[in-house]
Amino acid sequence: MAMDQRLERIKLTALHERIVSAEQAASWIKDGMAVGLSGFTRAGDAKAVPNALAKRMQEEPFQIDVYTGASLGSGIDGRFAQAGIVRKRAPYQSDPLMRSAINSGDVQFVDHHLSQTAEWIRGGVAGPLDFAIIEALGITQDGLLIPTTSVGNSMVFAHHAKQIIIEINTAQPLELEGLHDCYAPQAIGSRQPIPLVSPRDRIGTKGIPVDPSKVKGIVWTNQADSPSPIEPPDAETDVMAGHLLAFLRREVQAGRLDKNLPPLQSGVGSVANAVLHGLLDSEFEGLELYSEVLQDAVFDLLDSGKALFASASAITLSQPYMERIYQDFGRYRERLVLRPQEISNHPEIIRRLGLISINTALEFDLYGNVNSTHIAGTKMMNGIGGSGDFGRNAQLAIFVTKSIAKNGRISCVVPFASHIDHTEHDVDVLVTEHGFADIRNLAPRERAERILANCVHPEYRPQLRDYFDRAIARGGHTPHVLDEALSWHAKYMRDGTMLKKSP
Ligand code: COA
């Protein structure tokens, strides 16, 4: 009988005997266990064993704690939520069914900076992990596990879990090999500086070193990542991109930024992708990205020659981009690197590189506090993701949002943010389709004036001005009418709109 060609992917031949079915591997996961799954913004997620786990619930009820890199694709979070098998979930998700399970209190969600989960696993704060379930392209002779479209937290999971299940996904392009740079910081107390001074630097190994004795099973999969659902740029995001460019141009003219710009980070979602896309038609050249996720716009920048290099922890593309990029991935490989998320999002490196970070807000307030996570202060959307890692440590922390949501029934600029992920101290520039507010080196009252003038939708400007004027009359360094500070959100919950009728 001909040899199964897939075995060539497992060069460490002693592991051939560990091949099992997804169902068999899933049967090892028991009630009360903690598992670490590969996967970061729908990329490189373990697929077969999690799906088999969700099915097993029909025969035998159980609950587990699930740690990942970031959001999972392939409907896994949704199926987990429907099956009711997750007790605790960290550090990020973006699935509608998981979101409702979190908001109903059925799943305990730990919303956590993406750079820090690895420290919690290493330090014993999260876990201990019983299993790491990790998607791979293959395993080298010397026991390096080659990741696929993300690295995420797979390295720390593989090193700290008691046992490892590897999913070898034959649907992922083999050209991904050589893309990864796997580096783990030393233990706290004897930690050395991370030797990365440029987004292009490679400081680790091409795969994750694993202890073969911990590999309990290897499963085959043949399933592509889920495409990203991002919306293409629209007229408003084009205008927002224009404001961002105007700000960057002004900084270059003032001599505060080099004309090639420091490395850029761009967050998840349609708005961040669209705004980054705006750089395509700009005069900026020789760009580099040091980000956590590379979305569609980055590949357009690479194709156009505007961007020369991109470093991240994952590649997450819409369906048309996935088809185009992976058909000829070889042409990008020398210009990309994927790293563990604690390195892509590491405060030390972000500060050293002087990043310009661009992330999306749900809302921000008169004084520049930003809410990225909670609808009306209570309902979780996705999670803080890496926005805090980048926002706090970047040279320029830029937050973008459309000025209104839900056809104008919500103003995204409010008297008081209903939840604060990024405080006024961490936010440098705010951008909406009405303009940009550079709030650096401004006192709270100066910030409010600038935000009122440049960011608020004209329909909401009079009522925000009225609030601010009455707040000033009461005094204070950061003036508020406290019993009205969250009244816009309360009004939306009550009347379905934040807009007050004009008298
Ligand atoms: N109140 C209530 N809902 C709001 C809102 C507000 N102030 N602002 C936006 N929304 C709604 C939109 O109407 C839309 O709803 P829909 O899905 O029903 O259409 C939804 O939120 C998403 O808004 P959208 O404008 O499409 O934004 P996006 O796709 O760019 O995502 C975030 C925006 C904030 C949800 C997303 O960027 C995120 O999860 N950020 C946190 C993590 C992060 O920044 N990571 C980056 C580090 S790399």
C-alpha cells in the first residue's frame, strides 16, 4: 500500500504512531479541564478537535476553561456557546453566540490585554493548562512545530500545558513555512531585553520547540481558515482616512515625524482596515507595519510597494483576498513575519519602535476616554484585544470611529464614556469623519473644546456643547454634571435614540 503522503509533514517519525481521530483526541478532554487553543482573529485555529468536543457534549455534559490567542473562526466559539461547554473564556472573542453567552452570564469572560495572557500562563495565574490543542503545518525532525496563519499564544500553551494535541492542517499553504519567528522571553527576574530593534528582525526559531513526550496525539485536518467578515472602505471611512493623513502630514511638516513614518499598527475591524487603506493614495512611502493582525489593506500596501515589510501575529483576510494572496504566497514571504502575540504586542518593543497605532473605538468622551469594548457600558462586544497594549505604549495612540452609529440614534462622542478601556492619559488623537482632534498636551477643558469642534456629529454638537457649558458652570478640573454623565446612554436604552428633540 502507498504511504500516506501526509506523513511527510511529520518529520519526527517517532510521532507517527500518535496519529488519532479528532473524536479520540476530544475524548481525552474531561470536565473541569483548562485548554489552550491556537487561533488568533480567526487565523490558525485548531478546528477538528474543538468541533469534535462540541459534538461530544450531546453524549456527556462537561465544562472546560478555554484560552486562545484571540478570536476563533470556523464557528467554534459559536458551537462551544451553543453546546454550553465553556465555563471561562479568555482573552478575546468576536462570535455573536459566544457574545450572548458572555452577556447572559453563562460564560465567565476574562477580557485581557493580548500581550499578557502568556505571562499569566507562565506565572500560574491562568490555568494550569491540561491540554494545548495547536494547528500546525507540520513537525520538523528536531521537534519544531511549524504554525500556520497565526502564532498567537501557541508557544506558551505548548510549553506550559501538561499535554499537547497537534492538528496538522493540509489545507494551509506549505509556503507558510519559514514565515514564523518563535521567541519566548526569559523568566521574570532573569529576563534580558528582547533583542528586536526593527520590525524585520528575526530573533527566534522558525517553529515552536515542543517536548515530543508531551505530544499525546496528532490529528489530520483539511479545512481553510474562516474568511474575515470586514466591510470594504466606504465614503465615510475614506473621509476618516483623509483626516488621518492630514494629521500625519502636519506632524511631518512640523518635524515631529520622519517622512517615512515610524512603523504602523492597525487594529481589527472594518474601520481600522479602511483607514489603513487610505495610505495607498498618499505620498507616504517605505512603510513598515508592526501590528498584531494583518488585514486586507496591508496586502494592498505591499502590492503597491508603499509598504516594504509587515510583522504581526496573524494574517486574517476576507474571502477574495484569501484566494488571491494564498494562491501566490511565495511573493510575500520575504516581506512578512509572524510572531507570538506577547512579542507582536510587547510594551518594550512598541515603545522602542515608536509605533503609530490606529485602533477603533466604540465611543469616546469629551475628555478623550475611549470605550472599545462595552455597548452602553454593560454588554461586551469583543474585548480589548491588543488595543491597550498598543494604545498605552505607542508614540502616537490614535483612535478612530464614525461619529454616529445605528443611523444616528447613537452618538459615538458622549459626555462620559460608559466604560473606559483607554483613559485620557493613553489617548493622543481622535478621528471621526468630521475631523481629527490632537489632544496631546491639552488640559481637560482644552481637550473638550477640540473634540467638540472637530469630532462630534453636527446633530449632536449642540447638546454636547450644552452639557459642557453646564458642566463648566459647576467647576472642576474635569467638569461634569454627574447625574447626567451617563444620561445619553440611559436615554438610548429608554427611547431608542440619544438625540434630544430640539425645543
Ligand atoms: N454604541 C453601540 N454600538 C456601536 C457603537 C456605539 N457607540 N459604535 C459602533 N457600534 C456598533 C455598530 O453599529 C456595529 O453594529 P452592527 O454589527 O450591528 O452593524 C458594530 O458596533 C461594529 O461597528 P463597526 O463600525 O462596524 O466597527 P468595526 O468592525 O471596525 O469594529 C470594534 C469596531 C470597536 C468593535 C472593534 O474594532 C473591536 O472589537 N475593537 C476592540 C479590540 C481592538 O481594538 N483590537 C485592536 C488591537 S490590534
